[in-house]
Amino acid sequence: MKKLFLFLILFLSVVLPSCNEDNTENDTAYTQRLAGRWSLTGGDASGTTTNYTYTYTFQGDSFIYSEAYTSKTGTMERSWTVSGGWNVMKGTLQLNYDLSSLRNQGMSDAEMRSIRVKLEDWNVNLETINKKGRPFGYKIKFVDLNGKTGLTLNGINGTFVKISY
């Protein structure tokens, strides 16, 4: 029994310290790889609905995010843009939205209120969860798309493609 107990203590003393929850060694690499412009485009394959383009531009410690919706003929229907600060914590992309930068074209007041509330909630969650030492945001995963760099963010369907550095 004593040998089993000693073995368990030895085993746990080796295994537990190697469980590094911080993952900070990847954060710098993720930050460097994220620099540039990323785009995700989609729409209904049947050709009956609007196309969309989501774009992130990461430069330094700031970002710009935009959503644009166009008709099948390519005419801009509506769009919105916001900027803010960003960082990577434990492999998670954290965005802090500057609500004073929120702009739109062709969107209703109700749509803009909904977007503003969503972004305000995100900022509150980011602050609250970070105070507990945990990350809040999108888990980052880079993928290869036939020689191009792709980016998936959990919670967003589709893969962003890096279009400029």
C-alpha cells in the first residue's frame, strides 16, 4: 500500500505541473499570424438571397471588423463597421469594441440597436471573465486551404482567408 501511495504521489508530481493551462507560448505566435486582413464570404447557394462578407483587419493592437451584405447582382444593400483593441490570451482572440467607432450604411435603427447591445454585452463579458484570469472570445485555429492560410474562430461558421499582410 505504501508503494502504491508513493507511486501516486510521484506520478502526480510529474503529471500535474506539465498541465500548462496558460498556453501563453502560442499567444505570441497567434498574434503574429493574425496580423493582416482576413475575409469570410458566403451566401445562399441557390442564388436567391444576399451574399455576405465578414472582414477583420488586425494591425498593431487595434482591429477593424466589418460586415457587408450585397445583392446577387453585387449591389451593396447594407453594412456596418466597428474598431477596437485586441489581444490573444490562452489561444483565444479577445476583442474589445470601441462603440464610438460603430458605423453603418443602409441599416435600420432597430438593427443598429441590436448590434450595439451585442457589442456592449461582449465588452462586459470580456472584462468580467478576464478579471477571473480566464480568456473570453473566439478560440483560434489556423488551417491550410490549398496553400493559403485559413482561420477558423469557434462560434463563426466558415473559414476566414488571409487576403493581405
